[in-house]
Amino acid sequence: MNTEQSSKRRNFLKTTLALGATAFINPIQTMASLPEKVDEFAIAVGPYLQTNFGNEMTILWLTNKVAAGWVEFGEDVNKLNRKAYGKSELGLKAANSKLNCVTLKGLIPGKTYYYRIYSKEIKDFQPYKLTYGNTVNSETNSFINTDISKKEVSFLMLNDIHDRPKSIPLLLDLDKGNKNDFIFFNGDIFDYQTDEQQIIDHMLKPCVDSFAKQTPFIYVRGNHETRGKFAREFPQYFKHVGHAAFTLGPVRFVIIDTGEDKEDAHPVYAGIVDFDQYRIDQAEWLKQEIKSKEFKKAPFKIVLMHIPPRFSGDAHGPKHCTELFDPLLNQGKVDLVLSGHTHKYMVHQPNKEANHYPLVIGGGPKDGNRTLTKITVNSSGLTVKMLDDLGKEVGSYTARRK
């Protein structure tokens, strides 16, 4: 190849490489010049209501970024003249979190309250300078502050949904148009706890869309809520998850957290659980509860617990529940126990030789075996009606006041 040919070849290669580089670089430069998509500050889910019926209502919601939140509320839909913030600790209002929990106190029995939630994004939190972003708010919602002296109580029980969020509105629609004081979730709404988004998508959002802006719900863990890497964070998304007791109308409600059905030493728990002691502690608490004035004077006593105190197999957890709780339930002469766990709906009548109380177990989670249980109690008696997911009655129980 002579000098002239060699020069032409070098020029051709330079031109080709330059054109190739330009063709390769330009698309990247074009993409880089586009503005990066950033999610706008927004309410991720909520509001949803929780209460223990002491003239208080707790309102919770989640934003997609950290913020400071509050609730504006009042008795007039056009005049929300009161403001409440999240729980203060040592002079600090709750802030710099995506989760908001605000309790409205000193409410009037039987009164309707209107409310809106507000969140102001915190874009930068420096020791001596806090930079806010946009403020977002919900539409105006309302709830009735239930009068605890009311003559009749009505509520629904769902259980063993197992990460099937469409089951929640489907089952609730079986009671559509009826008013209830609260909705009770009796455990195993999830298979295990993965992260916050699972809680939003598989429970909170279907609850908010169906009822939870106006009607509170109460939740007790099932054994599946004790599992997974997010199980320790899980309780903060609810007013309470463990045991509790409260009075509403003619009923003393007692909630027991039955924990896991496996033994604590099971390899899947890797030595980081202690449900045996947890149940023992609750049994001691229950001993005191059945001696209490509130329990003794209530016309009806209803116990809600995920693992039934009987009729739920020979695994360690169920056997421990029978050993600890069944004698106390008999001693306390409870009028009704509501459970889940077995996935087989059943009504067990009182038995003088074993359970002196009626035991109603809801079904789930598969199509055809899901149930909605409706309980109504007034001064003269209680009624339980259990429907399958097609609306057919598959169990019932009635009792007159003793």
C-alpha cells in the first residue's frame, strides 16, 4: 500500500469511528437531558380509624415520603376548628416519618365528627434548619364517636384472609348497607410479614376503600403475622395488636393474642421467639381481667382470639392455649369465643364436660370456604350468624341473657 492509499485509509477510519461514537453517544445525551421522574409527595394510604371506645378515635395514614402530619376536625362539616398532632414525646411532636398516628381525645358520646388529615413534606432536616415541601390533605370524612352506654352492639369478624386482599371487600359486601360499630380482624390476614408495601396493598388499602375512613377496625395477630422479617415492625401500623379489654354497650370484649402454633424451639424461628412466656403472661392478665368490676358487671362477655382454645389440633400452640386459657374462660363464664386458624368454619355448642362456652370458628382462605361472621348483642341476648362467600348461612348461635 503506497503512502497516498495509507493516508486515505486512516482518514476513512477516523471518520467512521467519529460517526459511530456520535451515533452511540447522542441517544444517551438525549436521555440524560430529560428531567428525572420524581414521585410527587402524596398520601400513600388512609386515613383509617382505630379505637378502644373510650371517647377517643385514633386516625392513621401513610405518606410516600417523610413528613409532619396533623388532623383538623370538628362537629360542623364547614368548621373544622380543632387540631390534633401525633403523640408527643418529651415535648416533641411526631414528625419525620411516613406513618402518622393521631388520637382525637375528649369526644362527646354519640356525636358525629368531621375530619381531614394533613401532611407537610420534610425535604431536608438539619439540626438548625428544617425545609418543608408541599402540603397535602384528604377530603373531609366523618365518623360517629360511639356511645359506650348504647343498648345494642353490632360488629363483623373476618379471619384467615392470607394475602388475598380481594376477599376483604367481597366478604364485607355480604353485609352491605348495615351499620356496625367496628370490624374485627381475627388474625392471619397475611401469610407472613415482608414489608410496608404488603401491609398497604393487602390490608390497609382494601379497608380504606371499603369502610375504614368512617368505621374503625380492631386487629389481633394470628400465628402468620408473627412470621417474616417485618413482623417486629408490623404492630406500629395499628393502634394495638396484642391483648386488650374494653366495654361497649352490654359487652365486655376481651382480646387475646395467641402467638405462634409451633414450639419456640422450632428451627424456623432460629431462637428469637418466646411465645410460651407471652401466653403465660396473658393468662395471668386474664386472671385479673375476669376478677375486674368491668368484667363482672357486663351482661355479656365475648372473647376474641385467633387460635381456638379447643378443637384446633395437636400442635404445640393450640395445646398450650387449651392448657392456659380454657380453664379461665370456663371460670369467667364467658358467653362467646370467636376464633379462626383452622380454615374450617364451625360452631361448637357449649359442653359441660369441656368448653362451657360456645366457640365459633370462621373459615378461609380459599373460595367457597371464606366466611363473614356477624355478631349482634343487646340487653336481652346475642346472635351470631356466619355466611360463606356466596352469602349462604353456614353457622349460627343465639343465647338469651342469663
